[in-house]
Amino acid sequence: MYYAYLLECQNDNSWYIGYTNDLKTRVNDHQRGYGCRTTSLKKNWKLIYYEAYLNKADAVGREKFLKSGSGRTYLKKQLRHYFKENTSKPPREKAA
């Protein structure tokens, strides 16, 4: 199985989107500061969304989409109840 996933930093509500073939281990790695530069600079990451795929190429393609403007819009719609319940706000879009 392969996974496209979304982590939220509980300190500043920023997002990290990635893919992996071992979701539990990868999330633990992010929590310990291992892996990528983005998540190693911040602490307190929480898994808030993931999708499972049988094929690696599908997970990589989905990660790419989720990182796009349309993908982020999709995630904000999908997670609207999460944001209401947790009173967190989705990350602000970068100015063009």
C-alpha cells in the first residue's frame, strides 16, 4: 500500500503533504524530526488526512495534486468539519 498524506503543525497550523509506503513509520519520523527539512524545522505534527493507493505512481500523482492550488482547495473542503471542531484555520495561500 502507498499513501498520500497531510500533516498539520499544531503550533502554527501549517501543512506538510507527502507520500509513503509506511504511513505509521513516516508520521513517527516526522514527529522525531527525521526525513525532510520542512518537518524537521517544526515540531508537533498531527496526521489529519490520508488516502491509500495500491500503486506508487498513483500516490505520487495524488501528492502532486494535493500540493497544487486545486488540491489545497479540495483539502480545505474535505476537512471543513475538522477546522470547525478544532478551531484551527487552514493555512493561508501565498500571495501571487
